[in-house]
Amino acid sequence: KKQKQSKKMAAKEKLEAVLNVALRVPSIMLLDVLYRWDVSSFFQQIQRSSLNNNPLFQYKYLALNMHYVGYILSVVLLTLPRQHLVQLYLYFLTALLLYAGHQISRDYVRSELESAYEGPMYLEPLSMNRFTTALIGQLVVCTLCSCVMKTKQIWLFSAHMLPLLARLCLVPLETIVIINKFAMIFTGLEVLYFLGSNLLVPYNLAKSAYRELVQVVEVYGLLALGMSLWNQLVVPVLFMVFWLVLFALQIYSYFSTRDQPASRERLLFLFLTSIAECCSTPYSLLGLVFTVSFVALGVLTLCKFYLQGYRAFMNDPAMNRGMTEGVTLLILAVQTGLIELQVVHRAFLLSIILFIVVASILQSMLEIADPIVLALGASRDKSLWKHFRAVSLCLFLLVFPAYMAYMICQFFHMDFWLLIIISSSILTSLQVLGTLFIYVLFMVEEFRKEPVENMDDVIYYVNGTYRLLEFLVALCVVAYGVSETIFGEWTVMGSMIIFIHSYYNVWLRAQLGWKSFLLRRDAVNKIKSLPIATKEQLEKHNDICAICYQDMKSAVITPCSHFFHAGCLKKWLYVQETCPLCHCHLKNSSQLTGLGSDPASPPHAGAEQNIMLQEGTEPPDREHPPGTGMREGSTDSTEHIARRPDTQEGATSSREYPQSTKAEAHPVESA
């Protein structure tokens, strides 16, 4: 029972979420229509038409005010709570049903007037069929209205059945027309009475909403209020559904007017022009932005699922990806003035913007695949299916960006700006080549019995080459942007983008690369300053490297007399400048060159004292004889004797104290 209840609750929550989005989409569509509607041109058309004499269209300012009232109503419908929004749609549905009942009654009266038959209906089959059809329709309308309004008083919605009852009573046709008008007036009065009785409901809702907003702002602030509205309205999903509806209507209108099939180039042009038609307003542009974000999120999630299976959702249940591509599209659209262009020019510009967005998605896919592929190559996993998925995705990321760059070069004339655009795709292919090269090295090392000593250097040079190319491309983009700003047209948006690009893609990358270079240089200098173990020392040491747990055929000796592979210790020194075993600080100086000649010799006094201080202990007192139990500066020996009644035992433990500390500091030697 609990499982059934939980399933019902989950289904109810999903239904409420769907209704929360579906019922708000018409509000955004109304906002989009109002934005497209030009009131001035509308009145110019009215003046040239026959409706110019209509008094309703002679008050232009009234229509303008109604235009703004439409905006207000759209915003109100967009921000209404879900319960009130559902109730409002039910009222609209009831009004539509009443209008349908009026239409059924009017059509029936018109058909009876055309037939001019006033006798009994059962004597005329056609008249009986018309009566039966109209009666069934009115009964359905009344039943639906009572169900929607949740009332058992069906007679409130049965005014349109009066002409049918009059015809059943053989009332003359002229009188039936009057009865039909009376039924229409009665229904209108019912609607007016309902509106009048609920006239203060919007005011009360606005008043309560204002109080809640004031309380939320006072307690939590405007940011919390904005985040709450964002989550309650589900703004990204709402705009995405709105844009998909527009796009579907645009595609349907195109195919409904054409009979012959289109070619591949024609379909591509249709796709671009349809997207261009569906981003001519700020609302539709936001819809396109959120749609691109969700598409990117789906592609990246599918990429991770393809590589890791269901573990991708276990390790990363909430993948906050895809927003970068949407923000990129929005920035480029605002910078280029996309919504102000004509449809053809907008489609032309959209092709370039979408190329940049797709290149960004491919780069994000590579960021997901790169660590997974390298970890798979470094591990000892022999699953061919995992390796096939990793290699196949890398091959796709190698070929597809290059194909994209080739195709866009076929459509557009090659210039410096186009070269900058396709450079991201070229760099993606180059980075995939580097990833595959490192993966192959890992696999070769896996099949060898001995590890490759210079593997870390090879990986560093491969990654460094790609980073250098990426840095040069970013530098060229900044140089081109600065030249356009100085010698061309200067804009605030362009200057801001150049500044942001310079900081994040040039300055921070340069800092990161220089810091990495300095770390490697210091590590190499420290390794060179350490003595290299001889063959006799290695045989006498007879142990493995404490970092990689592999046998040592060559090693370096630290000042604290520990043996490590030079490559392993160099990787460790990238992180911290201490010994991996005893955490003694490794200094880069020439005075350490003579140390470590005898691997059996204990560390020097400074290293031993450093070890004991890092272990949280103090070195033993060398001036007092063992067994006295006194430290330097101690004045009361009675308390110490009370704690240690056996002086000889205290002496023994005092003598063993530095040895135990040394054993903890040198686990390899103690073993």
C-alpha cells in the first residue's frame, strides 16, 4: 500500500509539474505576439479598410492602452500560482463550452428556418435527426460545464436548450428565434453575475501576493525571491517548451504549403530559416538559448553514459552542464544584434553562431572523455568493450570537428575572423590526438614489464604543446579584437568581451603555464642535486620504491637516506617539497650533495629533530643521564617519580624513545 501511495504521489507530482509548464506557455506566446504587433501600422491598415468607420477603431490611444493592459495580463497569468491558474483555465473552458452551446442552438434554429417545417418532428426524419443531434450536443455541454465548475445545478448551463424545448412543443419558428435570443441573453447575464460576484478576487490575490513578497524580501532579500520565482515557474523548461511549439508550428506551416520533396541543401536552409524565424523577439531568443542549453546537457549526459554506463549517474547525479553553450549563444546574439536583422541575414549569422556553439559542445565532450580515457589507459582494465567505447568516442571527436571546419570553409570566404572561428575545432582535434597518443603510451607501458622512466615528461610535452597552441590562438583573438577596436568601430560590448577574453583565456592561462613550468624546473633541479645510488647501495638497500611499489634498478637518495625512483620523486615534488616517508624538507642546495653516501647511516641531527617535531614529540634530553626522568627546565622531580615509580623502567623507555620515533619515521628501514 505504501508503494502504491508513493507511486500515486509521484505521478501526481509529475502531472502538476507538466501542468505548471503547459498552462503558462500561452502567456509567453501572448507576450511574443504583443511584441510583434505594431500598433501604428495596424491603425494605418484600419484607416485604409472598411473598418475605419467603426467607432471601436477610431480611438487609437484606447487601443494603445489595451495593448499595455495585454502585457500586464500576460505577466499576471505567467506569475499566478498553479492552483489559481488551473481555476482560471477552467473558467475559460466553461466559457468556451457555453459558446459552443450557443453555436449549436443557433445552427439548429437556422436549419429549422431553412427547412420551414413546423409539424411534429417524428413525422419528418430529417427534422428528428437535427433535433436529436442538437439535444445530444446540448446535454454534453451542460454535463461538461457542471463537471468543470464542480456543481450539481445543471440547469444553470441549460439555457440553450430552450429552443429545443420550444420546438418540441410545436412553437412557431418565429417565436423560436426570439427564445434563442432570450437564451443567449440569459447566459450572458449569468456570466456577468459570476464576474461581478468575483470582482474583488483579483484585488485580494494581488494584496496577499504583495504582502508575501514584502515579507520574503524583508526576511530573505531580493535574490532569494528571484531564485524562488525562478524555481517555481521553471523558467528554463517553460521557455524551451514555448520555443519548441513555435518551431513546430513554423515547420508545419512550411510543409503544409509544399507538395514536392526538398533536397538536402533545401532542408538545411529550411532548418536555418525556421530557427531564424523563431528568434525574432527577445522571448523567442531566450527560448532558443534554453533549448540549446538543454540539448547540450542531453548530449553531454549521453556522452558520459556512453563511456561509463549507469555509473555516470551514480558518480554525478546532477550534471550542471550545458549552460555555457546557452550563454555563449546569448552573448553572440546580443553582440551582433541578431533579432534586429532580416530573416535571411539572421539565418546567415545563426549558422556561424551555431557552429561556435557546436564546437563548444564538442570541447565539453572532450573535457568529459579526456580523464576517463586516460584513466582507462592507465588502469589494468582488460574490458575490450570499455576500450572500444573510449577509442570510438575519441575518433569521433577527432574527425567531426575537422569535418565541421571543412564544411564551413566551403560555404564562407576564408578570412582571419573565419580562421579564428574554426580554430576551436582544429584545437579540439589536436587535443584528441594528444589524448590518443598518451592513451597509446599507457597501453604500451601496460604490456611492458618495466615502467617507462620518462613517461611523465612525454605527457607534459604533449599537453604543453596543445596548451601553447591554445594560448597562441587566444592571443591572436585578443590582438584582432584590439586592432578592430582601435582602427574600426568601438563598442562597449566588444570592449567588455575583449577584456573578459584577455583575462580568462590569456592572462590566467599564462599564469597557470608559467607556474607549472616553475614547478617542473624546481623539481628537476632538486632531483639533480640529489646523489644517485650506486649498484652496491641498491643491493644493500634491497627494497622497492615507496611511491610506485616497483623494484629499483636506479634511484636517488634523499638527505634523510631514503631511496626513490627519480621520476616518482619528481612527481611528488610537484605537490610538496618534503620526503614522502619522513616529511623532511628537501632543500635545493649544493651542501646536500655529499649526503646519502652511506645508506645505512642515520639521518643527520637536523633531519631527526625535524622528524620528531612533525610527529608531535620532543627530542630526548642529551644532557641529563637516562633514568632520571627529568627534562631541561624541570624543577619538580617528585611528580615525575610518582608517575614512574620504577626508575629503571623509566630509563629503559627513555632510551627506547628515539629509536621508536626513528622506526616510525623510517618504515622501510624498520621493515
